[in-house]
Amino acid sequence: MPVTEPTEAAPPIDGLTFDDALAELQRTIAELETGGLPLERTLALHERGAALLERCETLLRSAELRMRQLVAKPGGLETIDVTAEGGVDES
């Protein structure tokens, strides 16, 4: 993967969708794993990667809240647990 310097054209992290943030995070990790980068580039990638991870976590928490609201029923909140096999265990 070629080393690319950060540019002003890079989209602000807070405007990225989950899929875009995750894809960029994966590219960032891959670039860091190649090694041999200058210290400043490594630090910049690490900082952006940490911000991308935070963005993904925030969007996942938001999605979880929205899902919980979707299964809300009158008289209380019904939660569902997704099993490791991909099934749904309604409680």
C-alpha cells in the first residue's frame, strides 16, 4: 500500500458514515502495519485511527439505541439479544 500524506481534502471524521469510517480505519491500520514510516506519519496515522475508532464506536452506540427504541413496546422496553449464531433471543 503506498504511503500517502494526509491532505486537507480528507473528510472530517465527524461527517463520515459508519461504513466510510470503518473502511478508512482499516486502511489506516494496514498502513501502520506495513511499518517503516516516518515518526510524524506514524503519529498522524495513529491519531486519525484513534479518532476513526471513536467515531465507529459512537455510531454503533447510536445504532444500538435506535434498535432498542424500535423494539420498545407500550408498558416497557422489550430488549432482544442476538446470539452468536445470528439468531434472535427475545426477552
